[in-house]
Amino acid sequence: MIYKMTRRAALAGVASIAMIAAGATSALAEGWKPQKPIEMVIMAGQGGGADRLARLFQSIIQKENLASMPVLPVNKGGGSGAEALRYLKDNEGDAHKIMATLNSYYTTPIRNDIGVDIEEFTPIARMALDTFVLWVSADSDIQTMDDWVAAVKASGGEWKMGGTGTGQEDSLVTAMLEKEFDIKVTYVPFKGGGDVAKNLVGGHIDSTVNNPSEQMGFYQAGKSRPIAAFTPERLDVFPDVPTARELGHDIVYWMQRSFVAPKDMPAEAVAYYTEMFEKLSQTEEWQQYTTDKALMADFLSGDELQAYFIEERDKHAAILADMEGDGSS
Amino acid sequence: MLVADRVIAIAIMGLSAYFMWHAVELPIGWNGMTGGPGGGAFPFWLSLIMMLCAAGILVRSIGRHDGGQSFFDGVMLKSVILVVVALFATIALIPVVGAYIAIPLFIFWYVKVFGRHSWLLTLCLTIGTPLFLFFFFEVTLKILLPKGITEPLFFPLYAMFF
Amino acid sequence: METLALLADGFATSLSPLNLMIVILGVTAGLFIGAMPGLGSVNGVAIVLPLTFIVPPSSAIILLCAIYYGAMYGGAISSILLGIPGASTAVATTFDGRPMAQQGKAGLALIAAAVASFVGGTISVVLFTLFAVPLADLALAFGPAEEFALVLLAFTTFVGLGGDDVLKTIVMICLGLVLSTVGLDLISGSPRLVFGDLPGFYAGISFLVLAIGVYGIGEILYTLETSRTAPSVTPAKITFKELGAGFRAMNRMWKTMGTGSFLGFFVGMLPAAGATPASLMAYGIARSTSKQPETFGKGNIEGVAAPETANNAASTGSLLPMLTLGIPGSPTTALLLGGMVMWGLMPGPMLFIEQPDFVWGLISSLYTANFAAVAINIALIPLFVWALRMPFTVLCALVMVLCIVGGFAPSQKMHDVWLIAGFGVAGYLLRKADYPLAPLVLALVLGPLMEKSFRQTLIAEQGNVLAFVERPLSATFIALAALFFVLPLVKYLRKGGRRSVAPAE
């Protein structure tokens, strides 16, 4: 891949010298275009659900030629995204950096004092809302939410509920369940949704609130059973699975999959990326993916998105405050 | 030799103490309710073992004699320090003037000034290395290296290769 | 028989001119990426992932697997030539590969690594072909308790690193384990040991940073001081005679390579364990069953062959849970999984039934990739060996640049580059003071797995420590671990006993 480049390199050298004189003004003419590769910061490590989704976006952008420069994913998953948030804050005004978010976008700055205020960031686009479903292994006798609650109560606090790290989405949904049904479970944190799925099927945990996208393979193989969905309406892929709300328990929780940019990104750049993601949201690949994986493709951008972020952050602050209160008592 | 051994043992003890001081911010005991050790337990108790072993090394060295053998080779120590300083200076320069200036400078210094090689070899390496880095890392692997103030110079190159 | 027919169909796919070209291209690219300190199969796969849309999915996965295989072969190259493990899977290869290179036997070590990788890869692909589906359930039986027991076993196959100061070894193991806890604690969700709240530490300390620091920069400084300008490395040469000698030497090691292959395949198959513990265990077993265990670590060719068979076997093994269960055992297989999802394929138990063309095309391409990798690797050995003949000052400058850039590339943080420099100086001083560095690096690799699975088990079992010995699989591993721990101790005591008798005579 390195061959044949020498002559072009020489040309490039000459060209770059010529261009210094012209300055970097050429891009200002018509509409804004990225001048260098776009860095897509991912708030999670390589290989997880968030990472795979971000790389899917990257592939679609490249395949459909939605950006004039390549989009390069960079994982900054340290500290539940604390590292990524700080990085975005330190690159104020940068027009070539966007960040793929998940709910740790709200929870991490609340849980740890990292000096980041998400209101300062520039919202770009919300691509989808990922859903949560209560799962048990197919070997289990549990068929309904009532069975589940009865089983948890019967276990006397030893019911093993698996999920992602403490303070992350799964643990919040679990805390909401504990509060709603006045039950106590043993929460076992794992590194990611895939790990959780495997441990459920292997019988190392009793139930989980995994995203359908992580559990789908085992569901299709008949190895895990959905009990209830935490969405306002039933999911198309599981038409027979009731929502918690239908059952009289108002638990609705989403994982947002959005893109944000640093504070003070030039307005033209914001417009460019918003348009790029809007086009992306209309592609066939993306629509197919959201249907298969039970994602709600709910596009949102601009001020509405910012308002949504702030509302969600306040909600999370309340849930977290509840959780911490429980812990100390 | 013996002096250095003691100094390092003491430094490790200091480091352990520092780790322990930080580890106690999280629970270090066995928590019956959540099951098992707290978040600070692993770093705390391991640091303690480390400290005790380092103390053991220190105690063991007392009363020993080694005939005044020195830890460093006096002649070569100067080179080592020079290389370390050059390395640190290069790393400090990278975010400011970019990898494509800092790294050739380092190569030039190392090959020409430190290694006293010929001008031809020096020039080949000084020019060849950044070219290789650009085509291998940026063009092929799509990993951008820091450019610092030289960033605008790369816009036409990006336009050409991406 | 049905398997063979399916495999034959698979070969019809993978031996098409386009796919054959893709394999060769992928293997070569992977080889160079893997040979670069800091870059490994994850980087290779991540980079070409979006490119794979331009070719059909069956060719795309072949490209990804070819890069994966190439990078696994390539990892041994920097371990042997520079003494810097390019990935955690290649740590064990440095133990004997580096001394061999210093004795001027770099060519021999590289041949051993290539042949061993080939044997490991081939045996495990055969196992994969025959048993992929039935073995999937074994992977599911692996919970946190079993994970902990396995990591413990990998650790103990390694203790008693002969000849080193016991106190200093313990200090290094503890230091490695403590460094592995830096960053966010998964279980409690709180940051730990983030010195001065530097955001860079939130991500923890990567194994690569420590390895590049102590083995890359530290080694250069050490050589610089101890050598008085003359390089301690004997210039390596490579001739056909040496090539023949290499193959003959390999022919005597079927037992080591066989053990390594089976071990690698089964350990690699277990999610979360993967190739690193497999290669360490293979090395440990080769040493403890050898007639001359004292030659290990000083350039024994078996010490190169054992971990290399195991890590390549494991990389094939780790494809198994990914394809049959949709569980990635490593970041690389997670990316492969992501790729398959992008092409609309659903890895999991249904894949073998619904997409036989794809699955068998992939399996047959593992065979071709393996052949291509060993051929290309051996053809390139003279080039790599030639690189070692550079003047010492030139080689040092280039290796240092590679350390800087290779340290920056995976995380794209200057923070990691500073850490590399810091670890380099610290590693140099520690090495001069006779602290063993291998336990430090190993502890950092295995530490996070160990702590996580230990605490997960205890949480799930309400603090019951006996949980580890109540489960048959984990009890077996713990018993084996105990055996490995006691064995060197017994040997040591017996030897020590004899020695203490000696002066009396």
C-alpha cells in the first residue's frame, strides 16, 4: 500500500509549498468543507456496542460518500467517557472533531467532577434511541413480569442481575426496577453488553436489562427470553412482549446515540455535519440496521437536541441521586 | 552498587506509600453486603506487600559491603543522560511544532551529532523517516500524528491523499 | 463427510483469483502492521473495516482474517528483533527470542516463530473445522469464577522465574498489579489512582505503554550504557544452511508444538481469556517439562516455538465463540463481529445453518491465509535480519522514533508517549538494580482480568470465597495452579537442600 507514492509525494511537496503562499483560504469560497480528516471520538473502548455503531456510521459515510474527507474513529473510552469529554472540552472551536455519545454523556460528568459542562458542547444530531428489555435465560421458568418479581423476592436478595459498569445505563434501569417493585437484587457489573449476554445464557447470572442489539443472536437461537420492554410502545421485533408501562409500571428508558461537537464549532461546520448525518439517517443500510436491532431511529438536531440533552441530564441526575441515597442507607 | 540498591528500595517504599494514600479514597476492606473486597482493596494491600518487600531489600543490604563498585559506568552515563534529555525534548516539541519537525530533528541529532555518521546517511534518514511515517501511518493506516503549528501545511496533502 | 463436502465448497470460494490475491495482500499488510511495535491485529482490522464494503462479504471477511493472521505472525518479529512485544500475545516470545537475536541467531528464531505459528494455526484450524459447533457450549460454561481460575493458572505457570531475587520479583509483581488498577474501577464506577486527576489516567495504563517503555526505551538506554558504543548484538546472518538447520530443529519439537496448539486452541476459545494467557501457559509448560529448564530465558529455541504455536492457535480458537455464539473473545474479534453485522450477517448459533457458504468460505480461507503467511514471512526474514545489521546508533534512533509513534498511534494521546519515556527511564534503572521486568509486564497484562473476575464472582456469590472451588471447572484450574506453584518450590528446596549439604563435605 505504500508503493507508487514517491512521485505523488514529490508533487505534493511542491504543491504544498505553492499552497502556503495562497494560504488556507481556498476552502472559504462556496460552503464549508472539511480540510482534513474528521476525527470521530468514541466515548467507549474498541469492540463494544457503541464502538461498533460508530464504525457502522463511518462505513456508511464512506460507502455513500457523504463526507469529502475520511472519518477516523478514535476510541477514548477511559473513565466511562470522562477522557473523551475532557478531550472535547480541550479542543474548543475545532471544526474537525465530532463525538459519538451514549448516556455516559450525562452520567459521567454528574458522577465525577471532571470540569465538563455538557451545555457548552455543540449538538449535531441524534441518530437513534436504543431500547432496553428485561431478559431471562430460555431455561428459566419465568414467563411474565409477575413471575420475575416473585422469583426475585423469593431469592432474598441473592438474585443475580448482570449489566454494564456501576453507574452506567444497565445499573440505572436495574435501580429503577428495584425502586418500582420494592425489591433488592445483587448487581454484577460486566465489561460490556456482549459479556452480559453470554453470562446470562451460560447461567452465571439470572436476568439482565440488556439492549436487544446485544442479546438478539441468542434470542434468535432460542436461548434467551424477553420478558418486558422499557419502551412506550411494543417493539416491532418482539410484538408479543408487553411493555412495562402496559403492565402498570411506568419505566421507560432509552440509550441515546448522538453526535456532538466542541464548544464554538464554526456554524458552517455544524451545518455541514448536521446535513451529513441527516443524509446518513435516510440511507437504506441505516434503516435496515435500526429495524433489525430494535433501535428507534429518531433524528433530532440543533436547539431541540440541546434541549433534549439538558432535560435528560436532569433526569439522570435525579436517578443517580436516588441510587446514591440507597447505597449509603 | 549498594547505595543505588538502597535508594531504589526507599523510592519503591515511597511509591507504595503514595499508592496506599490514594487507594484509601475507596473502601479497602471486605464488604459483606456487596460481597468481596472494595474498590481500594487491591491497590492498597498489594502496595503494602510491595512496601514490606522493599523494606526487606533495604534491611538485607545493611551490613553488606560490595567493594565500592559503582552503579553507573561513569563514561557512558553522560551519553545516557544526553539521549534521555533529547528524547524528552522531542516529546515536548511534538505537540508544539508537530511530529514532522520534532522527529527529523531528533534523528538528525542522534545520527549526526551523537552517532557521528556521514552527511549522506544523516540526510537520507532525516528525510526518509518522516516520509515513511506519513505514508505508513497517515495515508495507509489513517492514524493522524500531531502536527502542532504545521497543521495548515498539511491541508493540500490531505486533499491529495484522502 | 458432510463437513468435508462443505469445506471443499469453501475452498472453491477462497481459491478464486480475487480471494487469493486478497489473502496475499492482507497477510503482507498484516505482517508489517504486526511487526511495528505498538500496532497489532486490532489496528489492522479496524483500518480496513470500512474498505471492505467494496468487495463481497465473503471476500471481505477473508481480507480481515488474512490481516489478523498476518499480524499474529508479525508480532513475533518485533519481539525477536527489538525485544519489544508488539502485542500482549507476543510477550512470552521475547523471553527467548530476544536472547537468541543477541547471540546472532535472529534468523533461526524468526524461522522457529514462523514455523511454530504455522503449525499452531494449522492444527487449530483443523480442530475448528471438526468441532466448531459442539465446542461452542463449552465457552458458555465459562463464568467469572472460571475466568479467575484460568488467569491464576496462567500466572502460576510462570512463578519461580528461575534465578531471580525473590523479594525483587514480588515487588515487581505487586507493582504491575497495582498499576493495572489505575483508572475507573468497573465494579464501583469510581476513579482510582488517577494521579493529580490527569484525564489520561482515567483510561488506565495500557500494557503497550509499559512494554514499549521498559523493553523499548529502557533496553536502548541499558545497551547504550553497558556496551561502551560497541553493540552487544552479534550481527545476524541468514543462509540456506541456517534455514535447513531451522527446519531440522523444528522437527524435534513436535511435542512442544502439539501441546502449544491444543492448549492455545482451547484457551483461545474461551471468551475473555484469549491468546495472552495461552501463550504464557504454553511457555511455562514447555519450560517445566523440558530436560534443561535452566536454558529457558537464555535463548532456547523451544521458548520461541511454544508461545508462538499457542498464540496463533488461540487466535483461531477465538474465532469460534465469535462465529458460533456471537461473543467476541478479544477486541480484534469484536471488530470482525462488527464487520459481519455491517454486512447483514448475524453471527450466532444460526450462522452455520443459514449461511454455510460464508462460514465454510471463511474456514477454508484460514487454511490459505496460514499457508500464505508462513511463505511470505519466511521470504521476508532476510529483510528483517538485514535491518538488524544497521549501525547501533542508527538502529537506536529509528527504534526510539518507532517507540514514540507506536506509543502514540493506538490511543492518539501524548500522555501515553510521556508515560513511555517515564517507564523507559524507570525500567532502565530497575533493570540495572537487578529487578526482573517480565513479572512487572505480565502482572499488568493479567491484573485487570484477575481483579475483575475475582470481584464479580464474589459479588454474585455474596462474598462466598469457596465459590471458586465449588465449581468443577474452576476447581480443576485452581488445583492445577496449586500444583504449578508447589512444583518449582519443591525443586528449589531439593536443590537448596543439596547445596546446604555440600559445604559440610
